[in-house]
Amino acid sequence: MSTEQFAEAPRRRRPVPLAGLPSEVEIYEVSPRDGLQNESAIVPVATKLELIERLIGAGLSALEVTSLVRAEWVPQLADADELLSRLERPESVRLTVLVPNPRGLERAIAASVRDIAVFASATESFAMANLHRSRAESMAIFAEVAKLARGAKMSVRGYVSMCFGDPDEGDVPVGDVVKVVSELFEMGCVQVSLADTIGVAGPGQVHEVLGAIGNKGIDISGLAVHFHDTYGQALANTLAALSAGVRTVDSSAGGLGGCPYAKSATGNLATEDLVFMLEGLGVRTGVDLAALVETSNWMATQLGRPSPSRAVAALRNKARP
């Protein structure tokens, strides 16, 4: 049975706008990297390339495609150089690669990458677990990477992990998040994404953190949010962030994802769930939901398990004889 038999276009709904929301939201698709990095079985390069192609075909124009980390850190991404050598790169699509250090940047330059990202932590514990360096040491390296990248005419995005809670440290002081965000913008990041890595945030906390960042004079529209759905709060937190001025949301097709350095982290916010909510609010995304559902069903067959996305499940046709 082909995956095309499972994709069903959603019934037309009358959009009902909600005051205070943007008219358009950029979706930053992270399934090719963040979504697949925690898979125990290695996904073939050809499958990753087809996933990226399908996602672009569904209308996604900003994608995180791989990471240039050492192979032993994240075995799933050991094929990054091969993937980049074979990747089609439409001019209208932003294809970002995570870069942990100057050596990774050298590889990115050799692969003619235009957009990179650095991934910082709001907590000391996660910096040591994920980056194998203290926060201060890692930020110094990122500043060097960002300077070199800007000199090479690259765009730099920043991530801040553990913005709303840490499995080892518990509550994260808001001031620590603000400090890291400020430093990332100061070193030249064009956008900074706030990650709820273990999915413990609530809408009130989202407003609290964004308010503190705004009080530092940082333009909230330059931020993105990256919510994991561990406790089913990702959509509620996204709505809170959008009402506070955020215009970019990270999400993963089919809800794929996790974090190899935070065992309590489960899947990312599913892109289909996000698009379904935004369409109902009359917010433009440029994404074809039916094509995206078809892509996630196809990817689910590659991984041998159903997609955890509620929208994917709801829009899947019954099997035909």
C-alpha cells in the first residue's frame, strides 16, 4: 500500500482569528537534524535527502538539515559531509547546519553552506553534557565561530537549550537565559531560538522569559521558540509566544525528535499540529498540510512506527483493501 493512500486533505475550516497574533508565521523545520538525531537505527542518506526534498515540496522554506559534530557524539549525523555534497539547494530555501566549533565551520565552508547555527545552553550542567565545555568556554568558541562565519558571508542562528527547566538543575533563573540570549545577539546571530528541551514550560513561564528578554531591549520578533511536547504543552506554549511577539516557530514533521543528552526530552512539536492550529487562526504559513501529512506518513514507514502527531493521525485515511 502506498503512502499516498493515507494522506487526506483536511476539510475546509472557516478561520477564526485571535487578536494579538501575527498574520504570518515562519516555520523552521528541524526534523532532518533534530528529529532524526536520536534514532538508534541509522537512517540512510538517500532517505534523509528524500525527506528534505519532500519537506521543501510541502512549502517549508527554512530547514535544519544536519550537524557537523564529531561522529562519535551523534552517530546518526556521521554522514553530514556526504549529505551536504548531494543536497539540492534552492536559492529560496534556507538550509541550516549546526556547527559546534571552528573545525565544524571549516567543514561547512568547504561544503558551501550559507546558513549555520550554534547551540548554547542556559545551564552549566547541560553545557558540560552536550558541549563538553563550561558555558563560558562554549560561548567563547561560539563567538569565534560567529566572527569567522560572518567573515565568510554566512548567516548565523543561535539556539539556547534548557531555557525553561533542566533535568539536573531544576528551575532555570530567567536572568541566565537573558544573559545567553544577549551574548548570542552581540556576537552577530541574526536569530536566537529559545528551547524548552525537556518540555516542562507553561504559557505563563513563556511570557515571563520573553518579557524579561524584551525588557533588555531585545526585539522579540528576532526570537524563535522550540518546544518539546513532553507534557502536551507545546501548542499552548507556542500560542503564548506568538501573542508575545514571536514570529518564528521551530517544529518537526511528524513530531520526530528528542535529545541524546537529555534523556527526559521527548518529541518536538509536530509541524502538522502547528500548521493545523495556525490555519484555524487564519495565520499564513505557506505550508501545504496534506503534502506534509503525506511526507510524515512516508517517513513513519521508513522508521517502522506510526507518527506521534495528532494531526497526522486524524488526517490519515482508513486503510483500503
